[in-house]
Amino acid sequence: MPNRDLSLGEHFAGLLSERDPDLRWKVLIKGLAGMGLDQVNYAFLDMAAYDRMEARGDPAMSTMRSDWIEYYTERMYDMRDPLVGHIRSARYDPVVFETATHYGPSQILNEADEAGLAGGILIPLPGAPGTFGPGAGIVMGSGMDPAECRRLLEEHGPSLVSVAHLFHAGAVGEMMRRRYGAAKLTARERDCLQAVARGRRVSAIAHDLVLAEVTVGLHLKNARQKLGARSLPEAVARALLFQQIEVA
């Protein structure tokens, strides 16, 4: 029987210490499965789209059947999925839903119900730094009786929202880096680029790190190339997006 008692310390403590997003995901879904929430989807909006309302929803991680996820993606269901539409419309309020009835008649949600998602909670999550509105979302759901699922989610909703944000905060940078195909920076490349982000000149960076200016320049060039950036300001922006540097 699932354990319906939610303890952040007992079930989700690993989210505080685990840096790798795949391992964070394992901690998350194990804790949720212990509550009976075994249908979990984590997805991003394509924020490169000119019109937010036309942005695709990109499934990043899921516990649902792989054939359903492939079917969903191939048919571009994300463009008509009301759950994705909630994120796309820049709304941050969580939604507790019964898949087959909450949004009225919906072929997509009827098929999702048949695939095992009878009900759940949609939690909108922040996008990249500096972007407007949510840029990601997570559905924590189940195939259990929808009324029972609703009672569980209404009881533990605030805690689940905290868990979702805790997971997302430590995973979003690495997931975005993978999505854009950017390579990881070395420690020295991060040091040099972070100093640029804080307004330091190459000469000052070289002095602070006890490096030759030409070496600092090489590290910055390598960082820019790895991040797929055409300029240092763009490299700084991408490194912040991928959580490879901080400015604080």
C-alpha cells in the first residue's frame, strides 16, 4: 500500500544534496511513488519561440510509458494540451485535476487517462532567468481512483509544490544545458566567465587568478565556444541559464 504521509525530510531529503538531475529525478519519483503518485511528467516550454503562445512543450523526463510519450510528441499534442496551455498562458497557480473531466471533452486527456494518468496536480515552474512567466511545469499524477487522488493532492498540495520547486531549482540548469547541446565548462573557464559576469576586466581577472592575460583570454574563448555563444555577453547569459556560473 502506498504511504500517503508526506515527509519532506524522509522522502525527499536527497533533493537538497544531489546535483545530478537524473539522480534528483530518481529521488523525486521514488518519494512520489511511495505516496501513490507514479505518473510524473516534467517538461519545458521552448522559450526560443517568438510567440509564447506558439511555444512547443518539450517533455524532459517522464515515468509514463515511453510509447505514450512518443505518440504524444509525434502528434504534437503539446500544442493542444490544456495542461501545457496553462503554462503557456503564463499562469503560476497549481491545478488539481481529474484527467477525463477537469477541462471538459478532450481527446488528448482522454488518451492520457487511458495511458494511466487518471488525475494529478500540475505545478508551473520558473523558466530561464529574466524570462516572463513560467517556462516549465511538472505533473504529479496517478492512475488511482480520481476522487481518492484529489483528496490526497488537496491535503498535500502545498508540500508537493515545495518539492517540485526544490527539484526544479537544482535540475533546470543542467537540463537546459543538455537541451541546447552545450558542453560543460572547466573550473577555470567558470572562474573566468563568472568574473566577467561580475564586471571584471581581463587584466584584473588575470591578477586575481594568478594567470597570464593570454591564458584568461583562452579560457574565455573556450567557454564562449562551448556555450555556442557569439560574444562574451551571450556566453555569460547562457552560463547563467545553464547554472554554470553565479553573479552573487
